[in-house]
Amino acid sequence: MTDAPAQTDGVADDDVIDEGPAALPLDAWHEAKGARMVAFAGYRMPIQYEGIMPEHQWVRAHAGLFDVSHMGQLLLSADEGFEGLDDAIEALVPADVKSLALGKMRYSLLLAENGGILDDLMLSRWPGGIYMVVNGATKYDDLAHLREHLPDEITINHLDDRALLALQGPEAFAALSRHVTGEWPLDVLGFMSGGRFEIAGVDAFITRSGYTGEDGFEISIPAEAAEAVADALCGEPEVKPIGLGARDSLRLEADLPLYGHDLDEETTPVAAGLGFALSKRRREEGGFPGYDRIMAEREQGAPLKRVGLIVEGRQPVREGATVAGGGRVTSGGFSPTLQKPIAMAYVPVASAVPGTRITLEQRGKSFTGVVTAMPFVPHRYHRKGA
């Protein structure tokens, strides 16, 4: 789950804008740092500062601060005496919400009745209910869907008075730990867990998570504190502000799909290779949208499957390129880490075996992609006890 512009190294000069329809807390801060701003998801977003390549490499070696405040932060809570919060959410997603312990988080999918993916999202158990982070480009559709399908006893609070920052990279812990205080030390957090802390004098909900494949944290704070927190973190020698261009290339290397490109309402979790999001209990019990279709695809296979491709040559193949025999490229770019073009594509299941050579067509030119295991670059999440 990420909301970064895809194919960002192809952003044209005329995509740069002076004004956008909605403001975010760090707009002026990004401009003061020299960010190049582009229109995305109804906001003005920093696409890069120094350049996508050096920013990408900085995150892999050190730590980068991303502003992802455009994403939707929601808190779902139940009226006093109503005990059906978890059941109601489970009727819309395939996650095992009931087993989600306080401070733990889980990746899941908001599903359409046909089993297609309306959005991908993160769920966390807060003391007051379930905290949900959804993609910025779909958050208002998600809100409408939740309000339509959840019972009246559940309140959906859109936390639009909060900013969301992501600090990512192998040195993220060292930088963040200098600024965080709380009842527990920061190192109690393993991957996919979170808790309440204080940073730069303000209350924060911090999770050890992110969408780059690196160790890192996502930091939810009051919007009015965003500049102070960003200044404090970027004052550390390990940290630089990073644009959404590098966020996109990082997530592509890490096999992290982007909604609206690699995932959509016509694509099932099975075709997308997201079977891990279908918890064992939910597979056995059912009760989520599209259950029959999804389980049939688990048994028989989906017509197409998302795979990784190493593209021969030096020229990247972009979203929209066609796959010979059926299928399409959904994300593609040049990998700064591997120094070669890579892509994600949906291909016929018979062609999804690693090592298979696939012909791709783009703008009248042919390319060869070799199916490869993903992630392209190994994940480096911090797993407690590992």
C-alpha cells in the first residue's frame, strides 16, 4: 500500500504546478527545502528534491523522511455497549481483525462484491478502536463505502487534522530514537507494531512499518506539529527529505503494489499475489466479499498472475505495455539498486514461472522480460527476535 505517483522518472515539466486544490500541512516546508511539486491525488506533492536516483540511494543507505499526509487516517469506534466492531469490519475485509492485539497492525484489502480490490490498507488496534490508513486517491470513496456498509453503531472519524510522516531506511531507528520519549523505549516496536509516544513535544502514534522494504516508522501527529517534527528529524545527519518519486522506485524494488496501477477493482487478491492477506480463519469461515470467487481461484488459479520482470537492455518498460499472449505491465522503471530495468506485470499463469522469457510491446517496440522472484531487493524489516 502506497500512494506515490507511478513512473515518476517520467514526470513532464508541464506536470509541475503552482497551486493545488487542497493544502497539506507541509506544503510550504517542502517548497522551502527546494522540492519540485506535482499534482497528485488532488494535492501538491513533493516529487523530488535532489533527484530520484540519489534520494533512492540515500534511503537504502541511511534514512529518508517522506510526507504521506495525503493518505486517509480513519478511526473506527463502537458505541458503548455495541460489541460488533470487529465482526462488522470483517464483513468488508479478509483480515482476522478479532485476533488483532492492542498495538499490532495488519495489511488488508477492502473488497468489492466480486472479490476485486477497492483499496489496500493498514489496520491497527488502538485503545479507542481500529485505526485504518487508506490511500489518498481513494480515501473519500473508501469513506463512502464504509459508511454505507458499517452499522450505525460504528463511528467513522476521519482524522483529517493529523499529518502522517514516514521515516524509512537502515538508520531510521537511530535518528528517531533521539527524539522519542514515552512509557516504553522505541525499540519495543517490531515490524507491524505501534504505540503512543511523544516526539518534539507532541503526542504521536508511531508504527514500525512503511512501504520501501526498509526498516522504518510511520508517525501520525497533529497537523500543526508537522513542521516542528519534520525539522527535528531532518536535523539529524542520517535524514534527508525524500520525494514521492523515490518512494515509487523503492516500493517497486520491494514488490509492494500500488493501488490504481498494480491493484484495482477488477483484480482479485489471488491474481495480485496477495494470498497472505487472506487469513487462515477467514479462509475457513468465509464471510467477506467475493469469497466464492477468491476461494475458487485459490484452488484452480486465476487467469493472470502478478509477477516481477527483469527487462533486458537499459530502457525501462512502462505501465500499459502489453504482454504477448495476454496481460499487461502495471509498473515499471529503472532500478537504482540493481542498475537495470524492472517491472511488475500480469501474465498468463503458464508464463508465471521464474526464468520464463516474455515478449513485451510498448509504442511499437518489442522488449524481453524475464520472470523473476520478488522482491527484487530483499526486505530489511526489523522483526523482534530475529
